[in-house]
Amino acid sequence: MQQRMKLVLVAGAVTLAAGGIGTAAVGANSNDDQEAPITGTALDRAGEAALAHTGGGRVTDAEVGDEESHYEVEVTLEDATVVDVQLDESFAVVGDEADGPDDADDEQDADAS
């Protein structure tokens, strides 16, 4: 009887722990902003606009509903610089921010390009 009670207690503890982990994971992923991945033709158009702005590179992330613009496309250049390109609803560049390989921030306005 004691062994069965231990088994029930262990199973209950595992269930509680798993539920707590699931709740923590959902809580960690929920945030107030409405960022979501860009998909479909919007992804194609946003990627093309960002790559044209940076003069090449590789699109490594893209999201819609960014806090700074409608679309944000992350482009990694050959020298490992990462450029976040901000786009409006018409896929026009409205700004960018570059993080170089040495983690130095370099924020530029789209008009300065």
C-alpha cells in the first residue's frame, strides 16, 4: 500500500511540474506587442525591399506588427553585420538599425541612405 501511495505522489508531482513548465512557457511567449512572422507574398516583397536597401545579404528573420514599423526584416551581411530594416505597409523603407560583428549599434534614418 505504501508503494502505491508513493507512486501516486510521484505521478502527481510530475503532473504539477509539467503543468508549471507549460504555463511558464506560454507566459514567456506572450507579450503585449503583436509581432508575428511574415508569410507568403508579403515575405517575398519585404525580403526583396530589405535586400535592395542593404545591397545584398541573407534574410534571417522577418516579422509583421513590429513596434517600430509595420514590417521588420533582419538581414545578415557577409561581414556578419545584422541590419534590421523597417518597412511600412507599402514595403517602403522607413529606417534601419545595424549591429556589427563587434555588437556596436549604428542607427541610420532611411533618408540618410
